[in-house]
Amino acid sequence: FAAQRHVLTYMEDAVSQLLENREDISQYGIARFFTEYFNSVRQGTHILFREFSFVQATPHNRASFLRTFWRCFRTVGKNGGKYSSICCYPEYHCLLQLLCPDFPMELTQKAARIVLMDDAMDCLMSFSDFLFAFQIQFYYSEFLESVAAIYQDLLAGKNPNTVIVPTSSSGQHRQRQPPNDCNPLEGVEASLFYQCLESLCDRSKYSCPPSALVKEMLSSVQRMTFYGFLMALAKDQGINRALGALPDKGDLFLDPAMDQEIEKLVAQVSGLSVSGPASSSADTANIPARNSPRINSPWKPLHHRRKMDAESEGSNEETDSSEN
């Protein structure tokens, strides 16, 4: 169970951050630190603003990052319409870097290539198209590297059983040579392709799509191209549900819990802006306190807190000096 849930990965990360910030943590206790850390892991907020090596370290981290990206930026697609062209891939990459500053451009390019192909990489993509393609590319990254190698071997008439499953270091961002899928008559025999993929899933230690869904997908066609396969993975709602990070496409722009929190924040800010300028200090004292529910913020590494505290102290000093 510990290995399956990657408990050791989280314990090592927690201890590393504990040692790095031990002076600040000693002020409120180690027990509280571990409680906050593992609560953030459970809630999926532990990946915010972390380095990419940690974000992609476990399947739970990857699913948490996908869910966080969707919740943070779904309004980008919602405001522009479900199927309208919104952004090009460098702009989506900028959004990814807001959550993970060192997120590699190569993964964004590979996700965009699933939607656009090589000859249209400068075109715009709808948020939904990019998101589901990015989900497949990011979550199943190592699997897709092996699939690309198998596909190339089948095209060349080689034995695909010699394909080496990539390790965590070799398969992270290896430059994938895109197969030539321009001619719709090209591709490989779907039944043989599935046999190779079934064998790959059986021996792979990385996340793979459910074999039954892959079989159903490939059994409906005689031949399949590489990018046709990737696009089919991205569009398959059964695979999306099995992964469990994103809602169905029809519900992609619905998030009632987040909408309620945003409405509460907007109402609080609106109330303050209306009452603040028009009320005197005496009137303000007579206003009853608003008992608004507390919004749980994600756990953040303490070095971020120290930076925020330092900035806050600096701003206070500037204010004091201006008043004097």
C-alpha cells in the first residue's frame, strides 16, 4: 500500500521541507506542520508553485495539477465559449507556469501537437481541446513515449517487443520524433498495434490507460496513425473518467463549489468597497461584524511565507515613513 500510494515520496518531501524551514516550524510545532502538509496532499493543493520534478513525481500529483489547472483557468474558456479559439500554445504555457514556474515548454508543445499537428502549430486552440489533450500528454507521458517507439517500429517492420520502457529520467522530456501522419492511408494495423500496447501495459510500471478502453477504441478501425491514436485518447470520456482528474466535457465549465466561494469573496469585497468610503470611523464601529465562513487556503512552504512577511514589513515601514 505504501509503495502504491507513494507514501515514501511524500514523507521525504515533508522531512526535506521540515529541515529547510525548521526555525519557523519550531514556532508552532512539528505535529501541526505534518498535519497541514498531509491535509494539503489529500486536498490536492500541495503541488501549487512547486518545482516540476515534484509536480510530476506521482500519479496523484499529476492528477492534482490537472484538476488545479482546470479550476484556476476554466473561466478562460468559459468567457470565450466552449468551442471558440482562445489561445495559442505559448499562452497556455504561460498559464501552466503560473502554477509551476519551471514547467517545460516541450510538454506543452506535445499537447498542442495532438490538437493541431505540426503544420498548424501557430493556430489557436479552444480551452477544452487543449485541456483534454494536455491531460493525456502529461498524465501518460512515459506511456506515450513507449507508444511512439512501438509505432515507429511497426512502420519500419521491426519487432516492437524490443522497445525499452522509459525510466523516470530517460522518459521525462525526451524529444519525440513525430511520426508522419499526413496521409490518412498511412498508419499501422490496429489489431497488431493493440497487441503491442497490451503487452506494454502489462509490463509497464507507469500509468497506462485501461486496456479494455484501448481495445474498444482500436477494434473499431482497421488502421491507426499515431496522432489519430493520441486524439482518440484525448476525446475518450471513458479514459477521462478512469483518470478522474477532470469532469466530462459537458461539465467542463461547471464548478459549483468554486463558484460559491468566488461569489462569497466578491460579496465581501463589494460590501467593503461600498461601506468603506461613505462611512465615518464612528459609523464603522457600529457595523456588526460579518461572520463569514473561513476559506481554507492551501499549505504553502514556509520560505514563501517568510518572503511575504518580509514584503509586508517593508510596506509597513514605507507607510510609517510617509505618515511622518
